[in-house]
Amino acid sequence: MNTRYRRQSWLTVGLLIFFLVNAIPAQAAPPLPSWNEGPTKSAIVEFVEKVTKKGSPDFVPENQRIATFDNDGTLWAEQPVYFQLIYAIDQVKKMAPEHPEWKTEEPFASVLKGDMKNVIASGKEGLMKILAATHANMTAEKFRANVSDWLKTARHPKTGRPFTEMVYQPQLELLDYLRANGFKTFIVSGGGVDFMRVFAEKTYGIPPDQVIGSSLKAKYEVKDGKPIIIKLPEINLVDDKEGKPVGIHQYIGQRPIFAAGNSDGDYQMLEWTTAGAGPRFGIILHHTDAEREWAYDRESHVGKLDKALDDAGKKGWTVIDMQNDWKTVFPPAKQ
């Protein structure tokens, strides 16, 4: 056999193998790889499959596939305190040289002393003072820049990881899975909307217009010939508990068919979502993993889960047991 003929033969064989391999349909990767097999994962997959299968009695048109997720304790961690409060405390310390009166004025004095117990004891009034000082009386652009700068260097007090790495890998997969099946995913959180919008798209793939949260009032003005938005020290919306369905109504305009939360603050969102006609899915993340994350529920000072845990069964809500349902909690640390 001459060299030219051998070359042609090998080329023919190679082309044949190429076409045979590419003619075999690729097997889709199993969904939710960081979730353990079991009733929780199965319930999610079965729900998504039935609402997306054309011809199914449970089929839901794509423009009605709305999924809402709480943020703190549902998409990222919330211990030892809400991360936005850590941001506000860091900002108080940064701003302190310009406010000598804070050395004796509460709750700022306790913040500067590192007395978190006293800060929390100051209650809603004290926390509102901190938020007003660190979130208001500035332009929206200035606030976004402050949060962005903080996220670049701030680290979680226990793990030492950036706060945007304190997200839950299984939930990132769930967001991707829902979107791949025609769902539009929203954050509906008691956290500050302007705070979350800084990182939500890069971290979760959720753009700013799909983030709903607590907000301050704002005003438009022109300063030195430049149009600006000024954040005011007045509450516009508290997007927690009863405020969540209201926020969804005002900003989304339709009832979700899928809602996820982790605390009693999410009760009304899940209740309103699953009370609608047609197929509905409510899911609660129960923090049961003290080794890989934290274990807490009824007595926790953040993310208290009591009534929602008691009522989940009769409401038909699926409860995620973090310890048993998740293979991993956080994504691998970035180098």
C-alpha cells in the first residue's frame, strides 16, 4: 500500500469516527449537581419539569414563570449578623473622624467600642440612626461606589472569605437551572435594594431591575448643572414580612409560582405565592449544618425560623435540610 493511499484511508477512518461521535446526542448533565439525591431535589426537578412540559395540564407559559428568592440566609450567609449591618458598622468607623460627637452619642459610641450587644440592644431606632448616617444624604452613585469599594476588601469575620464568596453553591445552581427552563429570577429581600444591586448581577446573575428590597426615599435634583439622585433618610419600603408581597405586587406585577426563603420574614411571600391558582412551589432553607455553616432556627437573633417551620407541612412547602440535602455549601475559594 503506497503512502498516499494509507493517508487517504486514515483520513476516511478519521472522518467516519468524527461523524459517528457527533451523530450521538450529547447527554445533558444532571441538574443541581451539588444537591444530594432525595425527596427535596426530586420535588424541585419534578415541579420544573411539569410546569415546562408543553401539553402537560400543569404547563405554565414562560412569561408567568416567576421565581423569587430571599437573599440573607437564602442565597448567601447571614451569620453572625446581616452583612449589610457589617458594612454600615465599617462605614461608621470610617466616617468617625468627621463626627467627634459619635464618641458619646449612641449607638455610634457602642459601634466605635466594638460593643455589638449594645448596638443590637439599641433596637430599630438605633439601627435606623446607623443606616441614616451610612446610607443617606449622598448621591446614589456615591453609595454604590462605597459598597463596591467595601466588597473588594471586606472579609467575613469567621471564614476570612470575601462576602460575595459566602454564597450557597446549591442555590447558584438552582438559579441557573430555573433560568435554563424559562424562569425569570428575582431577589425579594429585607436587605437594602441599593446595597444588593451593587453585586447581585455578578454574584447571582440577577440584574438590578430584578432586585426588590427595602429602600429609602430619594429625590432628583440638578447640582452644578449635573442631574443627580439623592438618597434621603426616610423609609420608602420595608421589604420584609407583609412588605414582601407588597413589593412583589408593586415591582413585578404578578404573583410568582416559585418562592424561596429561610425565615419567618419570608412567611408571607411563600404564603402569597403558594396560595395562587395552578402549580406552585414554596421552599424553605433550614440551617442545620453547624460544621460547614451554622445551625440555627427558632431562637436565632437573625434569620429566625419558627412559625414558617411549624406551618411548612400544612402549607405544602418543601424544607431544605442543609446538612442532608447539600453535598457542599459554599463554592470553592477563588485564588
